[in-house]
Amino acid sequence: MISSQARSDAQVLWDHHLMHHDPRPCSVAVGLGSHDLQVADTAANLFRRGMMPLIVFTGATSRTTRDRMPRGEAVHYRERALELGVPGSAVLVEPRARNTGENIRFSRALLEEAGVDVSSVLLISKPYEERRAHATARKLWPGVEFVSASPRMTFEEYLASIQDDQLVIDMLVGALQRLMIYPAQGFMVRDPLPDEVAAAYERLRRAGFTSRLVADGSDADR
């Protein structure tokens, strides 16, 4: 059972991770691989709305996706987008990235190799990865404007869709930790951390939501 305090604290982290951007037309979209196929659904929906002419799906596999996405996250995302009506000519696949930094760097390199002129990028991720992806992209891809997007749903709706409250809250805590430690390691720009968010993070950490934490000096899963 997840306590009411833990749920309240998780809601605080959820709200902080969202960038609250309104989607607008961009040169390209980059869909960051994960366990959640709703990212591909969101990309397909935004494509149908004319928000971008081209999508890059990026991602290999991880410990949470190797069983459910054996062909790789980006490949499964592409297959989902095609099922939803996105033409194959509008999708590029970057199948090697194993962390957020590589998602950005490898996608940038792929687009440069393809000769795509990029002035703005629609970053599509899980809701609680919006801020992390945005901070990473600003560090690794200067001179480009980034707009964040994710499946539009409440925290409770997301919990219901994943059906693993512990995993989701662990992910929220892990993503927040990376926002705190990775700027000093040069992996992303630093964003201010409100006191109430830091306090909620510490309570969740003490309550045992720690499976997605990394050692403070580690560059794993960045």
C-alpha cells in the first residue's frame, strides 16, 4: 500500500517534472524511448495535428524494456506510430541510445547526417521526464528551441495506466535525483529546485522509493 503522504509527495514531484508547454509546430519531433508506448501515441497525435513533418524515435533497451520491447524501444515506437497512421517516410529510428544524453546526442547526429535543418524540436517523453529531457537537450544541443510534450493525463490517470504505483513513484524520485546531481557532472543545465519539491523528494527517499536512484558520482542512465 502507498501511504497518503507518499501519494501527496509524488504528486508534488509529478507537477514539477512537467514543463507545462503548449505544443506548437517545430522542425522535428524527438520521441524518447522508454517502457511507455503512450509516447509513440502522443507523437502520432501531434503529427496528425501538423506539429512536425518528421519524427525521430530514439532508444535501445533497458532493464525495464528488454522483455516487453525486445526489438528496441525506438523500433517498437515506430511500429506503433505506423499502426496509428503515421507514414513510414516521416519516421527515423535511432536504435542505440541507452540514456537521455545519448537520446539527444544520437538524434542530433542522425538528423545532421540526413541533412535536416533543425531550429526547433518537439521533445516527446513520459510526463515525469519532461524537465529532465528539456534540461539535457538545452545542454547538449545549443542554438535550438525546445518544446516539451508528453501524454496529457493526470498523475492518478498515469498510475492507472501503468498499474504499478511503486515503479512510477520510484521513477519520479529517480528523475528528480538526476535533476539535482547531473548539472554538476555536465550532463544537463541546472533548473531551480523549489523547497517544497526537495522536501517531498527527501520524504519519498526515506520511505524507500529508491530503486531508480544512482550513486551520486555515477553517469549511468543519464
